[in-house]
Amino acid sequence: MRRYDLDWLRVLVFGLLIFYHVGMFFVPWGWHIKNDIIYPELRWPMLFVNQWRLSILFVISGMGTYYALAKRSSLQFAGERTKRLLLPLVVGMAIVVPPQVYFERLDRGQFLGGYLDFWPQYAFDGVYPSGNLSWHHLWFLPYLLAFSIILIPLFTYLRRNPTSEILQTITEWAKRPFGLFWLIIPLYFWESLLEPFFESTHAFVDDWFNLVNYCTLFLYGFLLISVRETFWPTVETNRRKYLYLGLVAFSLMIGLRLAFADAVVVHFIEAFFKVVNTWAWIMTLFGYAAAYLNRSSRGLSYANEAVYPFYILHQTITVALGYLVMHWEWNLGAKFAFMSLGTFGLAWVLYEVAIRRWNWVRPLFGLKGQHRQSGFFG
């Protein structure tokens, strides 16, 4: 049975991604272009969202994989994942991402010509950041494709053996309010022992912490949906407990970070609160979504299809709007609203006019040719 709450979460979290990337234009963290005035205080709500926004997307993608394998053989699944992830990645790198790099080079004085003069340099002048060729925000697609292909044997085994020891263990954990928090143990090891030594690059080949961490979360999604009869009632019933735990864990993590900024030993304590915080908010979101969002609507059907093209298009629009307003004498609220509304609005126009209605264009943005239906990767 379809879980509409998963569709809602997918749409809402990807919508939140647009606001997050607009926020990156204003905070001290490194990004492609920056406003002429930086607002350090904005980093706190950004940091809160950053703790779980990508993690829950990989968990949801793992859940979607469970349903996708129910309708396809392993070979069919691999082919379908490749078509719906690799083709939009190639198209995105050729058409959508280059303007982002162009505006960045203009802003930094590294290029002075027009876009048509820049594009050949983008394609043939090396790999970003020293060169120009990049997948930028589309890094999610190759990571998800790799996880999907690599884990096919394990996923196939688990679907064929619902009484396997691992699923029995997950079922037993899911019966208790905090039983599934045993799953943070691997996340803690990755956070404490890998994260300090492997900077997040999203370049795949050297991005070991992100690869291991997000692959684990992707696997967790498959495991949780495999025991859905136990999982959903538990998270719905205990959602307030997870909410309170998330608030406490986030507060302690921030407190330690402010009080002991450079203490090595404190890193291991902070890492613990960080993974507890991440998992608590994931459980919270699943719980509240199960309680209030497990229902269909025409708006959801539309948004659920539109969300993939919006994801592909949004950051290029955000960067272009940021380049336009970066030196305007507007305050934070005015610029943030202009960039957010502009990103949603222009992405919607492009989706409606150039993507949704054209069957030959739809697969280039990960959509099925004739059927405007169903989920993001499902």
C-alpha cells in the first residue's frame, strides 16, 4: 500500500532544500557566490536543518527502492535506476550546471566573456574547482545510483527472506520506542572516526565519509520499510518523545561546539549528540508525517512529479538570482524572499512550459514518458 506521507516528506524536504540553498548565499560557509553582506546569525537555523535534511532523503530513497524492487527484477531495476538517475545527471551537467559555474567565474573575476564563450571552457577545461566541469548540486544522483546498484544483492536477499535474522532483529527493535536507536552505532563510528579525516567534497572518488554515511542511511530506509507493520505505529505513537530528544540533543551539540570549539576529546562526545540528533529528527518527521500526512490529494500528485525537475533546476536559478541582487541595497528579508519566490516561480514556469508537456523532454529530467504519476525515484 502506498505511503502518501513518504511522498509528502519527499516534496517538503526538497522544497526546504530551495530555502536552504538560498540561505547559503548569506551565511559565512563557503558557496558558489555570496551576498555582499554576510549574516552569521543565520547559520544557526541553517545548521539545524543541515543535521537531517540529506539524511532523511537517503532514508526515503531506500524505502522507495523497496517498492521499486517489488515490481522489477534485479536487472530491470538496475536499468530503470540508470535511466532515471544517470540520464538526468548527464543532461544536468551539460545544460543546467554550467551557468552556475559561469556566474561564479564572473563574480571572482576569473572570466570576462559571454556565456557562449564560456561553455567550451566549461566542458574541456578540467574538473571543478580548479577547472569548470562539475555536477554541483546534482551529486545526489550519482551517489544514489551507486548505492542502488551496489546493494541490489542484499536487497534482493532481504525481499526473498522476510524472516531473515537481520529483519527479525529490526522488527524487535522497532517494537520498542527507542529500539531503533541502536542503528546510530554505525553512524557514530562514521561521524567520529571518518568525518574528521575526509572533508565533504561530493566528488565521489575521495568523499569517503559521505559515501559510507549516506549508504548506511540508504540501507536503513530499506530495512525500516521492510518491517513497516511495526515501524509506522511505533514512530507515530512516540513522535513527541523523538521531538523532545531531538531538541535536547541539538542543544547539547551546539553547547559543546560553542564551549569547546577545538577540543579533540570533545569531538567524540559532540559526534554522539550529533548522530542522536540526526536520528531523532528523522524519527520525529516520520512520526508526524504518519499521523497527519498519510493521505493523497491532487496537489500532492502534481508536486510529487514536479519535485525531481525542480531539484535539477533550482540551484542554477538561485545562483543566477543571487548574482543579480548581490550588490543591491536590500535587506536580508527582501533578498531572501526575492530569491526564494523567484526560484520556485521560475522553476515552475520551466517545468510547465519546457518539461512536463513534452514526452521527449520528460526522461531528460527523470520523468516517465507518458504517465504523470507516482513517486520521485519509485
